[in-house]
Amino acid sequence: MNLNKMMDQGIAQIMTTAGRFYLNNAKGRAFLMGLLPELAKSTARRKQQEKAGLHVPPFLIASIASQCNLHCAGCYARAGGSCGTSSGKRDMDAGQWGHIFDQTARLGVAFILLAGGEPFLRRDILDLAGAYPNVIFPIFTNGTMLNQETIEFLDSHRNLIPILSIEGNAKETDDRRGAGTHAQIEMAMGALKKRNILFGAAITVTRQNLPLVTSNDFLEVLEDKGCGVTLYVEYVPAEEGTEDLVLMQTQIKQLQALCLELRKSFRRMVILSFPGDEEEMGGCLASGRGFFHINPTGDAEPCPFSPHAKQNLASDSVEAVLRSQYFADLRELAERVGHHGGCTLFEEKEQVEKLWA
């Protein structure tokens, strides 16, 4: 089975699960009924581009904010220099991001994951994203800025799906993100559930918290709180000295096996694993194969965990980036070394940097 077909089937499975989530919610059903034809159009656009010789990934990761109100231990965005540091470049404004959203929508990108920093610090861009109802924007947020006003905004723009970052229960989350963070996240979840807004949880999986966060009891609590998406992200040691948190090879295989079982038990919940699910897709999806990453200043990077850019979207087009020899070389590298668990480009950092130089 080819990559495009596998990714289209994956998107269809996500939408089927979302349909189960919104089964008894009129506003949610109306949103999905309007969205499904738009997703079909996006698929058709990608197929048209493929025939013309351009592979368009269905996903894009856009780090829209270079600032954050938290300082989480082991943060890849801070370690990679896209958050909390001054690169000498200016963050792109809403107009520049709008130009990117226009390009990607025309090409057929269906999902644009908004990250940071803390995306809710760039409300101007979130307002802009809400004006693209044919694109789904999962917003990866620490959850501390979700108040009555922002939740009303999300209620009115169902294509913006908040994904709240947690590490486990209160102790695990507060140990990494700061005292009181978990309580704020729980309050946000309660408010989102009250409005019947689809939201998710992004869980950084480490050697220590794997048994907890993959247990049925933990998922049952999330489901009871109204969570409709669970994304497991394997910890990548972007910050030196945190290598002891990385999953062992046996744990990586265990996580994938557990995800398969959890999907059978929690049919109303979308359960994803990154980068683990890449193995089923034939390997690394970065560098435009399944997605690429744009940092706050517009640098086009293969992946958030591989922050090495040769082009900038403030001046270059999305199509030019996708056609670039640099991304083609990175895709060839990933295919050559294969997927053996963990983040391929991070593991092959020396070879990536040679191509980047």
C-alpha cells in the first residue's frame, strides 16, 4: 500500500472516531458534516499535485509563538532555539502566516498543527486560523491560558482543536511543568467538556511514566473528562543530560503494542503515537513526506526535533520548500537508514547536519 493511501486511511479513521465523539452533539455533528466534503477536496488537491510531480503532505506543524508562560523541563522548543531565545530574526506576523495558510490550503494540506511556545500568546494567528474552516488546526497548548473567553472562541471555531499537554497525574505534570499546572489543566478540561468541545491530551512518554500513561485506568479518567484525542509523544532528549528519560527499545515496542490494545478498548478516542506510528507508514514522515515544520520566524525545518533550515517561508513559497533538494536528500537519508524506533532524524543528527551545512 502506498503512503498517500495509508495517510488518507489514517485521516478517515480519525474522522470516524471524531464522529463517534460527536454522536450526541448537534453542534459537533454540524461541524463534521461541513468538514467532510472539504477534507475530500483537500485529498483531491493532493492527488492532483501528485500527478503533476509534487508530493504534498497532509500535515504541517507550525510553531507560531516564540514565547511561553511556562518553563518546562526538557522542552524541545527551548532546546532547539525556537522558544525563549533571540535568534535575531523577527517572528512572522499574522499576514505572513495567512499567506502560508493560503498556500497550504490550495495545495491540499488538511491539518496544520499549531505549536510554540504557547500558541495562545499569538491570539492574532488563532483568530486567523479560525477563518479557515476547511482546515483542522490542533492547538498544542499547556492549557493555562484557557479561560471563559478563549473557550467561547473555541466553541465558535470547531476547526481549532485544543490539545493539552500533560505528563500523567498531578505529580508527574507539576514536576515537569510547574506547581499548580495540572489543576489548571483539569479546570480547562471541565470547561471544554461542559461545552462539548472536542479536545485532546498530548503526553510526553518517558522511561518513568510509560506504565502510568498507557494504563486503562489513566485513559478512563481522560475519557471521563471528555478527552477525545490522546497523542503519545516519545521523549526526545533535545536537552543535554536528559537521556535517561528516553524510552528503551523494548519500551518503544511495548508502547506500540499497548496503543493497538487501547484503540480496541477506547473506540470513541483517537489514539496516536509519535514517532512510533511512523513505522506503519514506512518510516520517517518528516521533510515533507508526511509533514514539515515551520518555526516562529518562518524557517522551514524537516521536523521540530531537527531544527535545521535552508529556506524561510517569509520569502520562499511552500511549494519551493517541498521541491527543495535539501528535503529530498533528507527523505533519502531517512529511507536509507530505516526506522528503528525513536526519532530518525534526531538519531542521525550528524548526517543531517552534513546535508544542512
